[in-house]
Amino acid sequence: MTKTLKVLFDGSVFRPSGPVDLEAGKKYTITVQLSPEEPDKDPAFDIASLAVDTHISDLAEEHDHYLYGSPKRVAHE
């Protein structure tokens, strides 16, 4: 017999998201599959989608100036 249950792993145990029709105290074997609506995807793999256009043309060269307020290293036109 096979049953599919939606569960949440809280770091130590699997918690079902609804009622469970299983016998308490009985041993079961589970197979874990990541839900398609929550893919195991690191945002770094799609870093371009996180980019924001700041309209600052010298941001790469002068990042310390914009982050920490230090004087600009080079005079830009």
C-alpha cells in the first residue's frame, strides 16, 4: 500500500500538514521528494534575476564610496 502525505520538515521531525490515516506505533518507510512548487534552488544560480539597475555608472569602481562614504578614488566624468 502507498500513501502520499504532504509534510513539513522542521529540522528534526516531519510534521504532516493534514490528518494522517496511519496506525500509531507502527514502523513505516518513507520516501522523500521535494515538492515541485518549492524547488531546491539556490538563488545564486539565478543571480541575474536579482540584479537591480542603480543608474550609477561607476558603481563597480567606486563601491567603497557608495557603501561606506569613503572619498572617490578616481574623478569620473
